[in-house]
Amino acid sequence: RRMMVAVLLMMVVLECARALEPGWTRRTAIQVALATPSAVVAQTVDVADPSKASVSRGLVLKNGLRYVDASVGTGSEPRWGDVLRIAYAMSVRVGDDLRPIDTQKSYLIRHGNGRAIRGLDEGLHTMRVGGKRRIEVPPDLGYSIVGLGPIPEGPLKYRKFRNALDAMSADDALVFDVQLLETFKDGADQGFYDDNSFTAKEIELIVNLAEDSYKRLQ
């Protein structure tokens, strides 16, 4: 089923590519293929404006991610591929009860590489350096697969963390109180995040490969 969705998305991108101007960037193509409705909302709504918050705990996106700014930073905004240094306090919200799990004064995230939980990575994207934000992450945008961070250090903290995750229901949320301390370029970045020459033929090749993969799985 996931492969079918991927194929359909790529087909949509191909049709869009044929209709768009030659200046269409690769990043735009990737965003069209992979963006969720929540990503579109995040691009068009100023989450720092309390008047735009739909509930008392902040702005709620279509995928269930919720965030609200305690203070808006004055520094630069993160770009995909940047390394972000954050401080955070992680809790689990069960109803209106917050249960502390872990804190880190300095934690590094490669923004957009898929190694951090999706809800945290998405919630950081519209911040500015120096800003503080509470990000509430629904379970399906959290630790959905093995290997995602951040992970508490030490056996006791990790056991507490795992027990809290195992006890979460679909209505609960991970809560990150974060401060964006710094953003900087990764010296090892080979420019994949800024590649801007996606052609219709390249998209068509991707679609064909996806279709072939789906046929082999049948």
C-alpha cells in the first residue's frame, strides 16, 4: 500500500513537471512529492502569532503536530541540511498531566536527514535562533521506527523513556520544550539539499522505477 501511494505521488509530480516553467527547482519537486498537508499549513501560517492559534496550547497542524512559541528568536531560520544545536526538555502528556522524561542542554540535529523524529524536526523548521517553543508530537510523528532520536542517555533514563512510550495511547503526545541555540552549515554536505535541476525526464525515471518495484512486489 505504501508503494502504491509513492507511485501515485510521483505520477502527480510528473504531470506537474510537464506543466511548470523550466525554472522549477528540484527542492520544489521533492516538496510536492513528499509534503503532507501539514507542511503546506506550516508554510502559510505565522505560528508565532497567538491570534492564529486554534487552541490554547498553540497552532494545530493537519497531521496533529501542535506548537506554540514562548519567545520568538531574532537569529536566522534553519535550512534543510543545516546542523542545529538545541536545548530541550522532553515530557509525555497524558491528558493534562505532563510527565518529565529527559533534558539536554546541548543536542545536535542534522535538519531533514530523517534521523530525528519527524514531529520534532518539522516543529523546529519555522523557528529562529534564540527562540523557545513547545512542540507537542502525536505518537505517529514520534518514535515510529527504531533508530530515531533524541534518545535519553543512561540505562535508567532509557528504561523510563521506553516505559513512557509503551504506555502512550493515540491521544497522548510527546512534549518538547526546545530552544534553538545555533544553526551552522555541515562541512560534509555535498549539496543534495540545494540541488535545483530536477527535469521531467528524471521524474519520469523515478516513477518508472517505483512502478517496476511495485510490480515485483505483487
